[in-house]
Amino acid sequence: MGSAFADAPASGADVSVAQSLGDRELTVVLRRVTSVPGPLRVDVVTHAGTAAGRLTLAVTPTGATTRSTLPAPGAPTAEAVVDLGDTPGMYSATVPMDRAGPWELAIGDGARVARIPFVVPAQVTSPPERLVYGGFLVAGVLLPVAAVLAIRARRSGWALLPAAGMVAGIAVSVTAAVLSSSLPLPPQPGGQLEPTVDNVTDPYALNQPLLSDFSRPPVLLTIAGGPVNAGRPGDLDLVLIDAATGAPVDDLLVHDSALMHLLVVGPSGGLSHLHPIRIGPGRYQVHLRSPEAGRYAVSAELARRGGGVQMVRAASGFTVLPGTEAPQSVSAPVHLGSSDKNTATVIDGNPVKIRTTTPVAGAPITITAEFGDSADLQPWLGMVGHMIMAGPLPSDTDIAVAVQNSPIWGHAHSMGATSMENMPGMNMSGMDMPGMNMTEPASSRGTMLMPPVNGDSAPDETVAAYGPEVPFTYTFPLAGRYRLWIQVERRYTVLTVPIVLDVATGAQP
């Protein structure tokens, strides 16, 4: 059976995609292409512990074209290499792009290849812009005509005809310019439409669906491959199936800087936040080196075009067989709840302070983690911080089994702390922006990561200017014991803080 549509992110800005390529955790940034033919700059961000080596890049157009002068789609049109050094940071390469439309970037490390879909937008003049330019052009042409007729014609009334046309042209231009700001943009190829060369190069064409199908069914996640033995590297294949048709699901969007966020919880409670590589339609792969034998819980967060953001679980997770087990490196969780509202720990040499408001079910709870004493956190996956939670959990069972079967498995974000309430003229009351905590006390320290506007791109991981306080506000609907993991990036290292949170029963309505 054929695949159900093709992956593609929205066009118009930089595209950042996290990739767990073998043992390397990379962030691949595709900078916006401003014109075609033109260059595409690919930046690869490495993290602490990333091995040096060479990556190969190849770009392939995936949409058909009627221009006979261009190579046919389906074959690479340009290649480049990126040499990764021992120092974590950004490494770059440039490849030429010869057309607008849907593309695929293949990144290989010599053993495996990740395939990232993206869209190269075209420079398109909108209908209102055409009216503005056309109206002023008509007015500009008729102006000297009206002047000549007024001077040379025996009857000056003849000059009124081109003058009237000139006025009409100016009126059309001004009206189009005024109304253009209120007219909706056409559906965007990649984000709302299946991208093709036709709808990328002419997004205002009327022969295309105006909206994508917003009733696509949920995704079914199954795990293939293996077996995986403790202490040894192994690959897991993830298969995404459309629940209605059984076709491979290949319409994932880049969501929070990844095509898929894979959350794996081990028997001892350690969390791995991975980003599987796309190896084919509906098929993803992740490379694991599991330190202990036992059962692992698995959840995947993804966004499907027309289906929204989904968090799906593998039915029973997966099991790691006994092998050469490595020493455990899982950090012991800190405890919050009841009378414990403040605690501290050290994660990879980084001092962390955690505090919480009163944790009561059914009411918003704010948990704040403070990393050091300076604003030097880096944005990771488009956010300053991530908080993953699972529960309520029984206390006498295997952690991974309990997490796999928990009624709640969530993922919250923080844009960082803000002291905007103290700024003159700023009234934050009544503002409720998803992912942003506007209820922190005035003593909050740090800089908030503002979302990009007007097609701008968000700061990448080379910007270290956020924190040190990272607040999360979340409402736990059920009382009980939860496992939480707070994640931030500092000095190109992703820090994970494990927390046990006891949520009390709220007041009955």
C-alpha cells in the first residue's frame, strides 16, 4: 500500500530539526533560501560528547516540474560534506538550490542516513501587490498623456479622459494597499497543504484545496527491529501506521524542532529524550545503548498535517535483554510535595535549585528550576526548558512499567523567567500565552525567549542568554505521585533533572 502523503515543514523561515544520528545528538538548521537559484546553508550543531567525524549531505527535489532545463526530481542535485570537530558548536556547509518546491536533505554518517523534508519557497507577488503595481503603472503612463492633451488639444476636455484613468489607477492602488493587510494568506505548502512545485510557485492558484483535511485519524506506533542487549548498541525501528487506512504515515510536520520526540524511560527511572531519524515513508530509526536490562516505556510526540499534535505510546514498550551491563549513571530524583516545597541537587556539576507552589490536583502548579546564578542557558528544541511528567504512579512496581501504564504522560514547555511585570507601562494581567509563565513573582530573574514574529527565525543554540530560572506551570488533574524530568541546555550539554512530585487531593467542588 502506498504511503499517506509526504513529510514537509512549513516554509518561510529557518527550519531546525533535532536528529539522533547514531551516537550523535545533532541539531540540523536549514537556513531560509531567499531566492532560487541560490544557496542553502546547512548548520549542524553538536553537543558535549559528540564524536568528531564527517557527515555527507545531499539534496534531492521531490516534486515534479515541467521545466525541461532542470534535472528530473528524485535524484540528488548537489552534495557537500560537514566535518565535525571535537569542540561542541556549529559546523556548516552550503549546497546550491536550483528550484522552488519540496526537497529532501539526506545526512549520512557512513552507517545510516537521515532524511529531512523541507520546502524552498518561491518569491511570489500576491494579487493585491499586482493591483498596487498595476494601478501606479497605469497612472504613471496616463499622466504624461493627460498633460500632452491638455496642452495641445483644441478641446481641453479630452484631457479629462486620461486624467480620469489616472485617478482610477491611483484609487485601485491605494485600495489594494489598504486592504492587503487584512486579507488572509493562502494556505501554506508544507504546513497546511501537501507541498508540490505548483502550489509552492503559485500559492494563490484557485485550483488547489483551500484547506488540508483536518480530520486525519490518530497514528499507531509499533516497534520493530532488535533485539537490544544491555550495554551494547542496537537499533530500534519505529513504524507509524494510519489508524484508518493502514498506510504508512508520512505527513509529519516539524514540531518543536523535530519530526518526532521519542521519550524512553528505563527500569531505574532514567529518561532518554531522543529524535529518531526518518529512513523512509512512515519509518523512523533510533540508535540505543541501554545501560540496564528490563522493560522500557516508550512514548512519541509528533504533529501530523491536518491531525494536530499527538502523543502516542507503543503498546507495551520494549524489553532490553541481559548483556554486558554498564555501570548505572541514573541520577537519584529529588522530592517535592507535602511540606517539601524547596530542594536542591547537582546535575553533571551544575547546581540546581527547585521550588514549587502548593501541589494540589486540579489547580495550576508552578515549578521553578534555577540553574546556577547567571543567564547562560541555550534554547533547546525552540524552548528554554522542557518538563516531561508521568503519573500518578504506584510506589511498589517497576518504574518503567508504571510509566508505560500511567494515565497521564505529558510534556510542558517554559520560555524562561521574566521580570516584565516590573517594567513601566507593562500590565501583564489577563495575558495567557501558551508555554509562557506570566505569573512568576517580581523577583524572577532572567530573560524570556520571545517567539519569532513576521517570519523571523527563533534564536539557535549558539545563543546562551536565558535563565537561570526556568518556570513551568501545569495543572495535574489527578492526585498522586508523579515522575518529572526537567531538561535544559547549558554549555552544549542537555541537563536532565529527575523529580518525584506528590500532588495532594484538591478541594471538592
